[in-house]
Amino acid sequence: MANAQAVINAVTDGASFAPRVSPGSLASIFGSGLATSTAQAEGLPLPQTLASTSVIINQNKVPLLYVSAAQINFQVPSSLTPGINTLFVTVGSGNSLPFTFNVVSTAPSIFQDTSNHAIAQNAGANFTLNTTKNPAASGSVIVVYLTGQGALDNPVADGTAAPSSPISNATATPKASINGVDAPVQFLGLTPGFVGLAQANIQVPTLPSGDYPLVITVGNFLSASAVISVSGSGTTPPKFLSLIGQVSFANEPTSSIGFLGNTTYVCNANRIYVIDTTSASSPALVGQFGSSDLNGNGGKCYVTTIGTTPILVDLMGPGSATAFVVYNLSSPQQPSLLGSISAQRTFLADLTFVGTTGFSSTSSFSFDGANNITAQEGDFLAYDFSSLLPQLVSVMTPVAGVPSSNNLNVRPNALALPARFPYVYVVSTTATGGSTVGTGALDVINISSISNIQGVVRVTAPSTAILLGLSYDNLLLLLTGNTTGFRNPGNPDFNLTGNLTITTMNINQVFAPVFTSTTVTNIPTTGTFEVQPFGNSIFAIVNRPPSTDTTGPGNLMLVDARTPKTPLLYPFITQFGLSGIASVNGFLLAPTVNGLSIYQFKLQ
């Protein structure tokens, strides 16, 4: 019989609190009523019960390091099979309800302090702690502490300390990068004398002095990033963003964000969180809504004002049955449902507003029984929101000889220009039919007559296969893309498998953008979540994880395009749940699986 006092809210790794664990790793449970008192293990082997609390997996108690009413730290059984697993907590004679959690073969997770700095030692400086004031020299070795290394060549019994002989090496191949630059991993294995604690001995690449994001990959699974301090020669890169505020809540792996004045909305598949951001340094969660309306199918959300009524629009899925769910935000912290209405089209990719009209593109493809893509489709649509619940007004009509008007290419994103310019930009590709080989393209759509939307011109972006994200700043248009199209046939999936591209265009004449340059990066990604401008030709972009780890963390980067022909890319942070972001009045709002972070932007 379930004990109502013991409630599990999340199971995460024990270092960066990401939503997946691996066999033998250290992990954490968060909830309420998880123990009657606080206790920690005082010796080895680790106990299986602390303060009358146990964790049960596969009918067996597991080793415990720490228990309290709100958190349990434990070791994941090394025999656990990757996939969805179940655990429950016993407190005295009562049990929590079963809780499912995700196990993968490796789940590297770097231990870090409250400022996101890695727990690491400078091996060349008497193993002193790596800090901003005590950086590691370029070319030296750092010892980084983590968990989730996966299988070992010399396995260690659960709950017992790793021996110094024989050393237990990870069997999966490790890689690391610091600031996106390869950092050779000289050793990855268990730290002698500890349970479930691993270390990676990493050589620091040649970098100027500064604080940089470290990411460790083990067997294709990525870690969240943690900061490493480096000393070296050269010009220190600019620090555009500084973390100034955070609020914690259990978010989903993908979310989007909208805002109205000092109220911010974080929208995920299951609910919409309401955060008071009056004080950027101390945001406060004030409520949530939408769970009974979204039914686990919530999508991107958008905030706009129709007449005098502010509304939030959620593009609810699934893609094959897209609907608009509309909320009245007249009382910003207490939204009310206006209704839900079919979009009358499938696979809507985005929504962008000009006045009372919402414009959307669709992006989809058809495939046969062998997962061969047979057709690609992308419409451009106009919806009238003047009555708050939208009505489809028109669909752009294809015109022979006008590529920007056709509906034979996917259209992953659309962006309206200011109302004084009657144009919408839509990203696309020239790939069509059963071939996913093409060139990234930007379609310019004339919306001066809502009932007669017309394609104007298509501008291609050399060295790209598809364009995916876009944003503008004054006369500069920045577009993200990929070096490959959709995997075809789609085995094991249809994901993009190439690298991130950054394209710039001049939009001095908004109806005729002029290609400036494309930068092909070494960053593998399956796409772009979001592009946001800060002004002064600086942009923030969030990339989806690579095709080798599609459930992995997203990464946030800054692009300095003040010199459009040679934009500079600065990796900033890699976190699970990084997806939709918003640039607002000099701040960047960035949700993750663990809540909302607010960064202040400063031009360097």
C-alpha cells in the first residue's frame, strides 16, 4: 500500500542532476517524505538502509550514501539493463509509488559546485583545486571527477570502494572538449577508495586564459558542461553572459518560452509554468496551468496581444493532428483557457505574428515501408486571430517558376519582419521528392495581401544542405543550418547527421536578401532549437544534440556577427533541457530540465 508521505518527483544522476543514469553510477532521488530523518553512510561497504529508508530496484535494496526527507543519494546497480527501469522507496513499513527512470549504457556526469565549475584538480600544480584564481596551464593535465562512466574492465562489487590494484578502466571510448576544442583523455576509470566515483585525466588544449565549458563524451553519450579555468597566451574571449538568477522546477527535456511584462511562461508537453521575473536575480515560480488541456502533447508557445487582449498560443500536437490551444493573459499570473481549435493542417513548425494575423509554415515528409522518403512538403499559412481563436485564412498558392512559392520542400521555421515590412522569411531547402540532397534556402514571402500570399524570391546558402533557424538584427540576418539533409532511408531514424552551419545575409533590401557567408563548424547537431538576437549583431543559438545522442543535452552558443563575413562562435553551456530561449531587455531566459536560468548580457 502506497505511503502518501513518500513521493518521488525525479531520479537523476548524482553529479549534474541530468535525467538519465548508467549502471554502477551515483544517482539521486528527489521528492518529499523520503526519510524520517537525515543520515549518511559512515563506512564501507555502503548500507542498504539509512534512517529506516531503502531504495528498491528489481526487488533488491541498493547501496545508499545519503537520505533526507527531500533527497536520496544511491548507487545504481551495476547489473541494471539499459532502458526504462522502475524503483520505489520504502520508509519504515510504507512504500512510495513506483517511479520509472532512464538507464543508458554510459551517462557521464561531471561533479560541479554551485557556480557550475567542475570539481577538478590541476595535476601539474600538486593536484590543487582548479578555480578561476587557480587555472590549469594550457598543455597541462587536469583530473576531473565524474560518475556514469559505464562498464569497467575490472568490475567492482556494488557498494564497495574501487581498489588501487587492479585499476578499473572504463571500456567505452572517452572524448572531451574544452571550449569546443578537442582535449585528449589520458585515463577514464574509477577513483580508488571511493564508490561509484570516476575520474578523467584530461590534457588541456592550447587556449587563451579564461573560463571555458568542458564536455565529456563516453561511448557517444554526452555530459552536461562544467567550467574549467585555463591559463594561456592570446586574447581572452569575451564573456557576454553572466548568470544572475535561477528558479528550480521539474521541467521536460524540451520546452519553449514566452513572456508578458514581468511574467514568463515556460511551456512543455505536459504543462505551462508561470514565473514572476520582476527581479531577474530572484525569479519566483508562482503557478502552473494547462495540464488537462495539453494532455502530454503541448508544443511551442507564443505570446502576443490581439487588440487589447494578451494571449498565449500553444501549438499542441501530435504533428498529425495539430491544434491551437489559446489562453487569455489579461490576468498574467492566472491565465484562463479561451479554447482549443484545429489548425486544419498537419505538422505546423512555427508561428509568427503581424498584428492580428499569425503566419505558420509546415514541415513534413512521407516515407514507405522501408523508411525511404518519397515526398517532402512545406506549406505557408495565414491565420486570423482577431477573434482570439484562430481561423485559417489562406494558404500560399504554388506558382510555376517561383521556387519560393512551392510546397515541395520542408519549411522548418518562419519569421515575420516588423509590421512596416510586409514580408515573412521562411527557412527551407532545395531538396525535394525522394532526395534529401539539396542546398539550404531562404524563401521571402509577400504578406501585404493576407488572402493572396505570394512567394517573392528564394536565396540559397552555399555549403548548407538545409536551413533551420533564423533571426535578424537591424540589417543582418543570421541563419543556422546543417551540412546534411534528413537521413534517407530513415534507419534508425530520419535525423540530420551533419554539422552546424552559420550563414549571414544582408537585408538592407528586405525583399531581396543578399548572401554574405556560410561558416561550417565542427559541431555535430540534429538541428536548431532557437536563435535569439541581443542587438549589436550578437546572437544566442541553442543546438539540438548530435545524432549519436539524440536524448542528450542541448548546447547554448553565442555568435558574434559584427563582422558578417567571418562570424565568431563561442560555446557557452551544455545542459539537458536547453531548447527554447528568449532574449528580453538585455537578459537571456533559458529553461533546462531543472528550471529556469536568467543571464545578463553585456557587450564586450
